[in-house]
Amino acid sequence: MHFYRRWQPVAAISFDLDDTLYDNGPAIERAEQWMLAHLRSEYLATAMLDKPRWLELKRNLLLEQPALRHDVSLARRHGIQAALMAGGMAETKAAQEAESVFAAFLAERSRIEVSASTHALLARLAERYPLAVITNGNLDLAQARLADYFTLVCKAGEGARMKPAPDMFRQVQESLGLAPEQILHVGDHPETDVLGARLHGFRAAWLNERQQPWRQLKLLPDVELATLDELGELLL
């Protein structure tokens, strides 16, 4: 644990999810593989859809509709629909099938591994502090067995822009009725988490399990954590 600022007690904690509370890479990779295999096997319209074609389709979609960058769920549903329509499926049918495929993708994507120590830490913290989520992702917290720890969940989309934009930080502050400096945001990403929190007045705990150099940070956090368990040492 390394302090960059004099520590002051906080009244609430917000958490990033992906790569903070669990390793997100394997879940996303597995879900993407499932989605592409399902689209190839179940629909003639996407029988030739492989990963390079899917990535090209996503890039083109985001160029055409930049606002989708702030909503990963909507972007994926639109992408699936666009792939089906490009293969000849009618728009209404493609929209229906895209919803079905996305629901199954989300279930697969939400099969994550959260360590017993992280569950124990969240349970202990939740007894003492209001806990919130601020995430750019779309994890189903109930399926991931994380929902019970949090009093508030803010996800990018539906008008809320992705971190480091202020939208979700303001939602948390206003919902909890606290000054921003009373809230500690915990996350792994130097820009979306550390910069986002500091720009909007939150305290910042940088989870740096990968030992990234601090010089890449645009603003310094209040504290750097080598492991999530150190948060217990700091706050409990």
C-alpha cells in the first residue's frame, strides 16, 4: 500500500467491477467465442461470421453511431442485428433474434470467478459503508452473486456516459447524499477509474495488481493498492 495523499476517513465506497473484483478477460473471451459459434451454427445469415468479420462490423457500427461507445450492451445488440441483416434477415426478425442472442451472451459473460476473499471483504465493508458500483461494463450482478453487497449500481448507457465522464460519479454522489470527497472510488484503470474519480472530486484507490508504472497516471490517486485485500487494512 502506498499513499500519495494524507489519508482521511471516507463515508462510502464505489467500485469498478471488471478487473477490479475479478479477472474479466477469460469471461469476455469465452462469451465472445460462444456468441460467434452460436451465430454461425444457428443462423444461415451469419454462417460465415468469424472474429475478424465481427470486429470489422463493430468498428464500422461505432464509426456510424459514435454514441454507442457509451453503452456496451446496446452496441452489442445492434452489432448482432446488423450481422443478421447483412446476411439477408429481415429487420424485425433480426432485432428479435439479436435480443435473444444477447441475453444468452450476457448470461455467459456473467459467469465470472470471484474469490472467497473478495466476497468476504465486500461483506465486511457492506456492514460498515454504503457500497456502490460504477462500471462501464454490463455484468449481471445477480447472476455473478455480487448484487447483495451494493446499495446502488450505476452502469454506462441509457444516457449515462462511460467513465471518466462525470455522469455516474454524480449519480452516486447524489443518490448517497454525500460530498464527493467523502466517497472512495476503487478501480484498476488509470484513466477511467483514477482519473475519473479525481476529476470529479472522489477519493481514489488505484488497484495496481499488474504493477503498472505510476508515471502513466494523469492524476495521482490517494492510495495505491497492491491487492484488493489491502482495502480491508485501510478501511476496516
